[in-house]
Amino acid sequence: MAQSKGTVAIEEAVLNPDGVEWYAKSAALYAPGQNIREHELTKRAIDIHDERLARMDAAGVDYMLLSLTSPGPQAEADPGKALTLATAANNWLAAQVKLNPKRFGALASLPMHDAAVATTELKRAVTELGMFGAILNDYQEVATPAGGDDRAYYDDPAYDPFWAAAEELGVPVYLHPRYPDLKDLGEGQKYGPNRRQLLGAGVQFHLDLSYHVYAICSSGVLDRFPGVQIVIGHLGEGY
């Protein structure tokens, strides 16, 4: 009988210990009023080579594909700050993978305000850092001229250069859910105070992300770039 080759886990969140503060906005939804650095989920996301590796061995997981926890650069409306967040996280994660490449690989985080910038970082992450593709946490928050914020979705033709690069590199793009931004959490809004129970993996994740996935699939992106590989987790996010 052939020996089992174990399991490859492909959606495994990590958190750069030098970049925890950006995560506070999302973490406050499940850990209100708590010290984010001391929260158990934060500690587990920061750890790679100790308890995580021990749990992998106990569960028969041979290999993990690590990625920066959601929402990453997608929650940063300022393009410069989002790029700094992404490059720092990618550099850190690539260094962690090099410590144990037999057990770990990585997906790159990308700032998606501008297709050219995203493409440059994707190419760097794949060709220089050895990453296997990218992870995008649903829509990109963007700043408006009036000082507010808006959203960018990747079915827009402006993102064609990014999809072309992903096709040329032959790497997958993992579309991952995220918690909503603050404007959806107010009184009378989609996930207002009376609907907080809908947040997260139970309902909100797959409802919101499936909208984005349908938009991409119906927009002609996959007709223009038939080699694009899109990964959707959580049993397809309802798609």
C-alpha cells in the first residue's frame, strides 16, 4: 500500500507582527474593546514555526500555503500606504517561508488601487520572492476626491493589465472574503446594529464575495484572458 502524502492546506492566515495595527479595524468586529495583540487569534496568526507547525504535524498536514490575513491592503484606501503594507508583508512572509520551504509556501498580498502597481508587485512576488500567486480580499477600498471612500471591483476593464499578467505568469488569484467597511455597519445600513449576527463566515462572507465573483465571470474577463486561474474558498462562497 502506498504511503499517504498527507494534506496541503491552501488558506492559512498569518499576520506580520510588525504590522498588527492595520488589522484593528476588522478585529474590533469580533473582539470589541480587547487588546488585539493579546487576542488568541492574533497570536495564532503571528505564529508560524512553533505551535502552528506542531498542529500541522498532529493533523497530518504536510504543507501550508500561507497568506496575510484578511482584509490586508484591500482595507487601506490610501494607495501609498496599501503598497507599503503589501510589500512589507510579502517581504516578511517570503523570509518566513525560506526558514522552512519544505513545509510552507505563500500567496502575495497586493494593493489593487491601480492595475499597473498591482501587476508590478505580483511579478516581483512571484519571480523574486518565489510566491505561488496572489490573494485578494474582495473589493479594494479607495479614497474619493471629496475625502470619502469608495470601492473598486476587478471586473472593471481597467484591471485587464493585471489579469493579463496573472495569465502570463500562470499563477492563481485567490479571491477571499473580508469584513465590510465601516459605512456598512451604521444604523440603517446593510450590516447595521440589528444585523451584526450576519457578519462573517455564516452569511456575509459568501454573500458579498459571490457578488464580486459573478461580476468577474460575467464581465468578459475570462473570455479575454482564458488562462486566468481564480480560486474561491469556503466551498465556492455560494457561487
